[in-house]
Amino acid sequence: METENTERKKVIFSAIQPSGTITLGNYLGALKNWITLQDEYDCIFALADLHTITVRQTPADFRRHTLEAYALLLACGIDPEKSPFFIQSHVNTHAQLAWILNCYTQFGELQRMTQFKDKSAKHADNVNAGLFTYPSLMAADILLYQADLVPVGADQKQHLELTRNIAERFNSAYSPTFTVPDAYIPKQGARVMSLQDPSKKMSKSDENTNAYVAVLDKPEDILRKFKRAVTDSDSHVCRAEGKDGINNLIGIYSCITGKTDEQIEAEFEGKGYGDFKTAVGEAVIEHLRPIQERYADYIKNKDFLEKCYTEGAQKALAISTRTLNKVMKKIGFIPKAF
Ligand code: TRP
């Protein structure tokens, strides 16, 4: 007889910004893990479009990027039946709680955020208040769902730390209200580096398009980018200090095929970098092929997408409203009578 598991599954919340191209780095570093987490946890996923407008967007492109990102994440394997998957701006509680949390976040704390410092240097002509309070919106995203765990990359760790501080501060000022979230460190995942300068993270904003692979790149482009990947002057396929390019390719190949470093080294024993680069390119192409096919299908089907993101937003609204109501009541707002 099956034993029923009555224990509550842990809640995972994560989000990604719909700000253009989704790269192999986003996929292997984050999205691929999201997919596997769906069985073990109660996952909730969002497209953080409110965060995206901290940098100026062209309306038509922004709309298109958001819809494309939604379709692509479904194609990657987010199952909206299992995991509510919504567009942040559709769920009003996020902006509402973000305002409230702004009042429980110190200026000095926000000022210390390295992402704020980096982004305000990069967009010096538009250092807006939203860029500054970005972390309180992110805290709202997470705390509204009482998330236990948040998968985040290294660049978002500081924001998660701040989220924990805000949650603890609120809980001790009133009474336990928010679950204090932990970072989720994936068992497997790759920090994918640029194919042209493997000391830098792969980034879609790289002006050299050979530096990154987009999940929707054509097979011939993917193969070409891998063949041109910058490596060292050695020819032995093995991980080693200083062989950043090869280490990166081994990481990608391992993540895609599930092979260990030892297996990969054995497979390419006696072969050169050329063979290895081609093999990595081909493995990536084959892995992405079904995702690209599903994407092509979904993006044509606007009704289906609308149905998915509407249902996702309705589920998210129901969960997050419970938290927002509790918070407002504790602070002393008069409860709405309608
Ligand atoms: N700030 C994150 C990024 O740019 C995206 C994000 C928004 C997020 N809200 C979140 C990530 C909540 C995790 C949890 O990558």
C-alpha cells in the first residue's frame, strides 16, 4: 500500500526577467534546474517584468520579449499544472507589498547592494528610484509565497540576504508573518562562461554575439559558436587550472549529457579540441531541439499562452493575497470591508 505523504512540501519561488534573449547560461544555470525541482517541491515561477522597467524599455519589444520568454519557459518544461507560472505585473500584490517593504528597508542597506552600484554606473543617465528599491520588490516576490527556498545565482545572493533581513525584522517587530527563505544551491548546475572570454560570465548583452548561445539560436549558429570558442594552446581535453575555455566546455557538456569529468576525459582521450568543440555543439543542438520545436508551437498559439498566464496569475493572486492581508492587518491598516 502506498503511504501517503502528509508532510507539506517545501515551497520554492523563483523568477527571471523577460529582458530579451534567454541564453544557454540562463538555461543551464537556472531554468533546467527549475524543471527538475517541480516534482519534489511546490514551485511557483514568475517573469519579473516589473523589475525589467528599472531599465528603459521600448514598449513593443518589451511586450514581445515578455510573451516570448513565457512561451520559452513553458517549452523548457515548466508545467503550469504543477507550478503556477505567471507574469509579475498581473498580480497586484507584488507592487503593494513592495511598497510596504520599502518602509521596512533602510536606505543604507539598499545603498550597499553591489548590483545597484554596478547598474547605476552602467546606466548613469537613468539612476531611478526603482533601480534603488529593486531588492524590496524582489523581497516581496519571495515573501508573498512564504517560500522556503529560492534558487538564485551568485549575483542575486546579496538580494536574498536582504530579503531574509527584511523578513526577520518584520517578524520580530510584529509576530511571525514571513517564512525566512534560504538560498537553494542546486545539486547540479553550471556557471556558463562566455565562449569568447571564458573568464567572464556568458551574457546576452555581450556585443560579440559569438560569446553567447541563445536557447533559440539556429543549429548552424550554435555549432559555429562552439567551433570558434576560445580555448588554450594545449590539446588535452581535461579540467585544469588556467584552462578556463576547456573547463567551461566540459561543464556545459557534462550538464547536458550527465557525464562526469572522468568519462568526458576518457571519451576524448587522444582527440583534439576540434573534435571536442564539435561534440559539445552537437550535444547542445540535440538537447535544445525539442525545446525549440515546442517553442515554435506555443508562440503561434496566443490563446493557449493567455490561458496559461491568466490561470497562473489567478493562483498566484489567491496565495499572495493571504500574506498581504496578514501583513496589512498587523501593521494596522483598516481591513477592507468589500
Ligand atoms: N532579480 C532577479 C534577476 O534579475 C529576478 C527576480 C525577481 C527574482 N524576483 C525574484 C529571482 C525573486 C528570485 C526570486 O535575476
